[in-house]
Amino acid sequence: MLLIKCPHCGERPEIEFHCGGEAHIARPLDPSQLDDVQWAELLFYRANTKGVMAERWNHLHGCQRWFNALRNTVSDKILRTYMMGEPRPYIGGEAQGAATGTLSYPAPGERSK
């Protein structure tokens, strides 16, 4: 069984957690300015990275708090967990752009061009 380290409770079995998708997604300052295509891209398109990806996780059957985790999508290994609001940590061997979030999916409107 996979153990996940909740930053609030410590290591717990994976069945206590729920993945909430990609972390560090920039939300628009003025959402009323987005058209339908931009809204669709914001809500439905994600990076789906092969390798290390930052994800949001919820300790559903524990403290019920949200936190972020760096997970390798190939091996399913969770490399590090950290509190919501903290910057994404850099993991050795990872592309520097990925650690800063600059390799994420295109901004709304860029996919349709």
C-alpha cells in the first residue's frame, strides 16, 4: 500500500486521500473578461505531465485539509508533500522550468490559436 505523508497528520495509507488534480493553476483576475473557449481551457485542460507533477490532495478520511504533493506520474511515487500556499519545491533531476511552473499548459486562449 502506498503511504502518503500529510503535512498536518504524518504518514497515512493512500485510501485516506483523494487527489484534486493539478496544483498551482493561475486563476484569472477578472473572469468576466474570458470568452467561452478560454473558460473551457481554464476548466478542462490540464498539463497531464509524464514525470513529476504538482497535484492538490485532500486528506479526506483524516484531517480533511488540502495540501500539495509532487508525484511522479510514471512510477506513482510521491516525492514530497507541502502546505497549500507554499511555492512548488524543486526536485533534483527535474527540469527547472517544471519546478517554477513555466512548463505547464498554455494560458487560456493559446490552445485555440
